[in-house]
Amino acid sequence: MRRIFITATLFVLATLLSVMPFRQSVAGERVLVVGDSITGHSMNLPYGFTHEVRKALEEAKSDVEFVPLGGSGQTIFSWRNIVRNSYENNQRLDIEGIFVKEEFDRGADTIIVHLGMNDALQPSIKSDETGFASWHDEYVSLVNDLRKRVPNVKRVILTPPTMLTENPCDFKNLFMDRFTTIIKQVAKETNCEFFDLRAEFERHFLSARRLNPDFRITLDFVHPNEFGHQIMSWSFLKSLGLDDIADAYYQNKVAKEISDFKTPGVALFVNDVLLENTPVKEEGSRVVPVEIKGFLSGINADDVKVSSDVLKLVNIEKAEDQFTARLEGPTSALPAFVSVEAGDVTRSVLVNAPYFVATGYPFESYPKPEEFPREKAISDVDLATLEGADPLDKEFKSPVKENAPLQWYCYYPSLDKTGATNPCAVDIAALPPANAFDACYVVRYVVSPKVQSATLKLNSEGFSTTAIEKIYLNGKEIYFDCLSPRHIKAKDQVEVELKEGVNILVSRVDHTYWQWATSFSFENAEGLSF
């Protein structure tokens, strides 16, 4: 399924601009951008896309007026409330001096809707077909609300959100790929224009990453950095039909980072893998599958060779401009590098020791973290853990799929997900599903050469994590609290005793809203391996 999604996405990337016509903006046109914190950043950061667009318009002596309405945390659903309230309430969002009622009352020739990031980040929709259908209907209603509120608007342009994490293959981005399909459908149904800003964002990211393995396009895996805002600036100018201004801006800004899309290069990503069978365990180490995804430019996939000193290559699937390599090896051999030779280009990617994660335990909602019903936060996994069992050695039934076994994923920490280069970070929402008020279980093996004390340091990775963590070590509960920069504490620690040999850490992580990421690192101990 992942391969189908990626192949379809790349096809869209290559053909989209040639098939989507845009009406040329007219003199004196007034443009409003309805968005979230990314749109807020467009004014609040010195390199934000509003500053860049306005500068390009000024240099071209265009009198098109470009006004951002960006609010942190806003979704399709919440923007409907903002529109309704704007008839009476002169609300200010993220940008000083810009008020929603005033801007709507002044009218607009064009409204650009750039939303969806928070819908996936919270998430505010279920990751199933019912959730997608509901989101479609809400989007249609938002378009109708905007047209009613600004009756003189002549055109509405819909754009999908940018990337969430910097791995186009993970669940978050595949989830958001569905947004693109839905938004395009809404545009057709409501007689709006559609511009695939997301496709351009990903296309330029992959092009730059093929040439520079350290290239970044976000500040925090959510908000675009300066180059990301440049891509957005160019995209908005293109969507308005200002081709000459857009082309000049592209040459002056964007092309400095990317000379072309054909220079030989390789972009590599470590993907998470479903454990379809319980792997063999020997002395605390399990044989695990590893998947490496590669995107190519100027190189034929037939010329690709994949190797590793400690991981065995199982198979490699090749397409014209991409490949998927599957390897396997014991967790005791990790971290390890996987090398890729493609023509004259050589790249390597680090594979960290994995976490084993089972997601999708639905839990009752609770208004505030302090109202979390602790006495109900126990399942068959907790009970088995308290009995001293390794959860991966037991068979559990899926809490959402009748008679289906519980599925475990090998999650590989990488620099392309929340937590950056932290090899102890786990971004649970990168794995399906990532519904609000879900719980998950995280298992990791810690091998100690001797009996010793250690400090288990806990961190809520990301800028808006809200998670309640219950942690077991070797069958004993050692921690139960909320970790969140939005609540009481973002970090914590607990002193523990490690036994000689394999120590099993198990954590239940309950999720309210926003990012669902954490890390478990052992410090002040000698010779540990994972």
C-alpha cells in the first residue's frame, strides 16, 4: 500500500502544474489567506511567505494586496467557527494588527485556503474512511461559509498542507496525501481552483535531499524553514496566475538551492516495518526487518547496490526513479549503517535500534490530562507485563479488529521524525492509527553488562506533545504521569536498577491531542546496548 501511495504521489508531482490552469490575477486584486500557524509564521518570521510575496509584488510594481489570516492550532472545523463568529467578533489570530472581522468586512477578490496540518497533527479526524468522509463534508461547508461571509469573492483557491515530518513514506504523510485527494475533489465540487502546494513542497524537498543528505525543509518537523517558505511563496504566486512574478522570484530565491531536478543524487529514508511474525529472540536480541526507501534523480534504479556490514539484504524492488530495499538483522547489531551505491553516487543511512510499538488502543476521552481515568488504564498487555512476561512473546487480540492478533511495528528513530537525531525518541503518530485518545504500548530491550543503577530520563518530544506515560521495567511499574510542554512538565526522570543481561522496558502511552512523541533514555550507566 505504501508503494502504491508513493508511486501515485510522484506521478502527480511530475504532471500537476502542466494540467492545472490558473486565472491571471487582475489589477488591484485583494487576496486573503485562511490558514493556521504556518500562515501566522508568514508574517511573524522575517522570511515568512507573506513578506516574500509582498516583496515580489512590490518589485514587480503589482498592486495585488496579500493579507494572511493565520491562527495557531486552527483546523477546517475550528475555522468554520471563526468565520461564523466574525460577523460580530473582531478576533485577532496570530498576527499583530490583523483582525478577522475587519478583513472579511473589507471583502476579497480571492481567498486562498491553506489548512490541514493541525487536522492531522491533533488529529481532529479519525484515520478511517468515515473520518475522511466527515472531513470532506466539513471542508465543503467551510468553503460555503467563506463565500457567504465574503459575498464579493470571485475565486477560492484550495491548497493542501505541507509535509508533516521529513519522511514522505511515514504514516503521517501518507495520511496527509489523502487530504490532497479530498481537497482536489472539494475544489471540483464547489467550483474552486486547486493548487497542489504540497506536491511542490515535497518535490523540491526530495530534489534537495538527493543532493544533500543533511538538507532540512522544516524547523520542527511541522513548520517550514526559510527554504520551505520560499517554496510556499513561489507556489502562492503561481496559484494566483502571476507567472512572470513567480518565475522571477524562483530564479532569485529558490533556484539558488536547487540547480535542477536531474543532477545525479539519492535521498534515503528508514521506514517503520510491521512485524508480521514474532521474530526469533536470542539473548535479548531479536531478528528484525529493516526497510530503506530511496528516491533517485539522474540515476537508473538498475544501477543501485545496497549493502551493510551487519544487516543482510533480503530483497530489493526497483522502479525507474526509486527503490525499496529490505534487510534483516539482530537488534544487538544496531545501530548500523546501510550503504547505497547508485552510479557515481554513494550514500549511507543510519539504522538505529528499534522500538516495538503496538498502536490503536482506543480509550475514553477526558477533558484535561489531570482528569485522566488512571484506574481504567490497564489492558491485557499491562497484566501480562506485571506477571513478568515479555509482551512480544504473548499473543493478544487487537482491540479494534475482532479476532485479529495485535500488530507490532518496528519503529526506527531517525532524523526525519520528531526527536531528530535522538536514537531514543519514538514518534508514535508516525505509525497507524493516530487517533485522539488512543493508547499504545512501547517495548524496548536494554542490555546491561552488570547490575547497576541508572537514570531513566523521559522527554515529551516535539513542541505540543500531550501524553500520559505508564512505565514498567522488568515487570514492575516505575512511573505514571503526564509529560507535556502544554501541561505540568515536559521532562522527568526516575532512578532505576538494571539487572545484568536483558532488561525489558514497557510503556503504555496515552494520547490526548497534538503530537504523540516521547523518548526513553538511560543515563549514568555503563556499557548499555539496545
